[in-house]
Amino acid sequence: MAKRPDRTPRRRRVAGQRSVERPRAGQAPEPAPYPLAPTDAPIEPPTSPLANSDPVDVPRTETARPGVLTAVRRGGWRRSWVPVLPALAVLGLVLAVLAFFLHGSYADDVDRRDSTRTGDAAAKAARAGLVAALSYDYRHFDADIEKAEAFLTPTFKDEYHKTSINSVRRGAIRYKASVQADVVAAAPISVNGDRVTVLAFVDQTATNTKLSAPRIDKNRVRVQMREVDGHWLIDQLDPI
């Protein structure tokens, strides 16, 4: 009679489990190295020893948040500003000193520009005044003197008029003299408020009956200019 095949289902092998040999007839089975759980039982995940313990209140810790709120929350607002205050004081002092010097430099530049404009205006007026004051023609001597006096201050006008009439007029008419002034150059050398000193180089071309040909006299003149009612007038003439 044929032997029936063994239809007993084989136990499934678990990963890492050594195969267990069936004991032979008359041989006691060897004990398993560790107890085997049923293969079809669900495998429970390992649990933490604290899983079944009572919950513990963990105090909340505040994360580091840079900014004003962090300083206020931690009470470090005042402490954080303490080392900075001396630096801010020094910075403020440096800025104040810098502003002072910049303002002074700006003021100096403004004063310099104002002085330049004042000096240029006085020198321009001196040119016109010198041409009128140092020129004359015997044929209309009195008119020339009166024209020149419009460029003079009241104080210098009296002195100029006396000198021209008492000392120059008689000789100019007698010798039929004429003088034409030409200002070659004029520039301010001193500016002090409403008073400016101008240095001028003046050529005078003279003709009269005693000269066989026109004569050119080169002169250097220091001119004191003074502002009167918004006009620059000659206050003094000094040949150098």
C-alpha cells in the first residue's frame, strides 16, 4: 500500500530564526533558544518605558528671538543698551564737532565769495572813476571836473575840486593842455566791509603847447573806495 504524503502545513519561518530540526524517532526534542511567538500573531511595536507613566509637565522654554520683544521678555533691554551708551555719546560728540567745522568752512566760503564780489564791484567802479578823475581837456575843463566829481565821495570831492580849480585849471588853459587816462589794470588788495583798497596801473597821455609830441606817463595809484548809498565812490587817491 502506497504511503500517503504528509499534508501537515509547515510553520512559516521568521526572518533570523534558525530552522528547527524535527526530532528523530526515540530522540528528545532540543529546547528552543528563545520562546517563539505564533507566526500569525501581530507584532507589537516596542514601547517606551515612559509610555504608561503619568504625564510630566515640561516647562515651555522660549526660543531665541532676536529683536525688541526678546529683550523686553527677558528683561535685557536696559542691560543691552548699557555698553552702547558711551559709544553713542562719543559718536554724538564727533558729529557735533564735524558739524561745527563744516559750518565754519561753509561760512568761510560764503564770506570769501562775498568779499570777492565786493572787491570786484569796487575795482570796476574805480576804473570808471579814475578815467574821469585823471582826464581833462582845456576846452571844457570845468565840465570835465564836474563829471569827475560824480565818482567821488563828498569828503574827497571838496579836496579834488580845490586842487583842480586852484592848481591845474590855470596851466591847462594857458598851455592848451589835455590829459587822457587809461586804466591798464585794477584789482582789489583789501576788502573791509564798505571800504576796499584798489591798486591800479594808469597810463596818462598828455599833450600841450610845450610838448612836440604826446607824452605817456605810467602811474601806479592806490585808490581808497567806499560804498555810499549802494554806489562805490573814490574816497582817496595816492600815487605810489
